[in-house]
Amino acid sequence: MKRKFPMPSPEELALTGVTVLWGGTFLVLHTAMQHCGPRFFVFVRFMMAAVFVGLLAGRKLLDFNWREIWAGTLIGVTLATGYVLQSAGLHDITSSRSAFITALYVPLVPIFQWAFLRRAPHLMSWLGIGLAFAGLVCLAGPAALSLSFGRGDLLTLCAAIAIAIEIVLISLYARGVDSLRITVMQLLAGSLFAGLMVPVSGEVLPVFSWVWIACALALGGLSALVQVVMNWAQKSVSPTKAAVIYAGEPVWGGLVGWMAGDHLPPATLLGAVLIVGGVLTSELRPQWLEALLGRSSQALTKND
């Protein structure tokens, strides 16, 4: 008998695990931004992460192939672009507005998956995406839903597009490459790209401080872990399902904040429930729906 609610795979559990860890980094990142500019911090953090993964890869680095170099560079530049554009947008809009616009990557991922990979997401995945996005809107709050659209909004929208493309590209190139080697290339390319943006943007180099150095080390180690897991897990997890899992990041971040003494308003709790519901819904494959979809597919085939 087919299970109505399949258990998550090890890859899905791994993505959930790194999302939990990533959701707890907001306090560390906030501290770092008091002492260092965002582009230079991304440059240092990703470079440290590349070194960490490089040490783990060891002699495997001698076997780089052109696919890993090309794909890693493309994904790394896209990754850094998302970080840089989101940081730049925050100069002109509120953090809640930024969170809302950035959350647009969640519904964008299945669209890009359909366009790039020629794989239409399952109906339950679309429903899960919808619930997760509604939850992210609740977390952003009513102030984020202003109809005005300025420079900061445009930069943040471009950041959301970059994040969605990165998730799809990882799935596109995950198969047939070594997860450690391509991760090193992604982090190295992302670091160099962010470093080039420092003089272009006019960002001032920070004064040496053990505070931002320690934050860069901590987040560099986490970036290394996150990118390795993403490159490994998305060999079998679709971009759409991965996006639903990643949408839980602010939930875990809010939980960490609550444990640190922050108050969670009702809208935040509702948003968390919707996001968790989206994750669970995307896993469901009801037998009646599978049978209905099967009959619809057969009818279309006969008509052709």
C-alpha cells in the first residue's frame, strides 16, 4: 500500500538541517555589519569558506574539469550577486520590505525550473510554494506591502531573481560533477566577484577588528557547509522542493530570536505555521490526486 505521507529523504533532511543553521545567523551577521561593509565581508567570508572546502577536498582539487570550472563560476557569481544586490537595496528600503521582496524567489524557482529544466513542478509543490510565500508575506508585515517601487525595491527584486536562478543552476549542474570541487569554485568565484564590487561601489575598507574577523570565520565555515550540502542534496531534490525548504529560514531565525528574548507577534506565528504547512504540503501525494492526474494525462495522450 502506498504511503500517503512519504518520509523525507536524507537529502531533504540535510537541506532542512542547513536551513536551521542558516536561520540562526542573523544575529552574527547583524554584529558583523556594525564593523564591516557588506561586500568586503562577503569577499572575506566566501574566501574563508573556499579555503575550508579546499582543505576538505584535498587532492581532489587536482582533478578539476571544465564543467566544474564553468558551472562553479556561473553559480558563484550568481550567488554573490544576490548577496550584493540585497545589501545595496537595504540602503533605501526597510528590512521588512527587503525580506518581502527577497521572498519572491520562492514562487520564481518553480517558474525557472519549468523554463530551464523543462520539468513542471507537481501540483502539491505549487500549493506548498503558495503557502510558504503567504507565510513569508506574514513575516514581512503590512509595512512591506507598500505599492511604491523605487531603486531599493528594484535592486532587491534583482537579488531575488539571482537567488532563484542560483537554486535552479545548482540542480542543473549538480549531476556529473564532484560536490566538493564545484563548491570550491562557487565560493572562490563568488568571493572574487564581491571583492571586485568593493572599489566599484565605493565601499570603504573596514578597520581591523577581531569582531568581524570572528564573524567571518563563523559564517565562512557555515557557508562552506551550506554550499557543500546544497550541491550534494540537489542532485536528487528538485529546485522547487528545495525552495520550499529554504523558505523556512526566517522561521528558524525567529525561533532563535525568541529564545534570545524577542517577542513574536501573532502575524509572525501565523507566517511560521504557513511556511511549515507549505513544507509538509509539498511532500503530500494523495492517491486520489495521482489517479486524477493520471487520467488527465491519458486523456491528453489520446487527444494527441
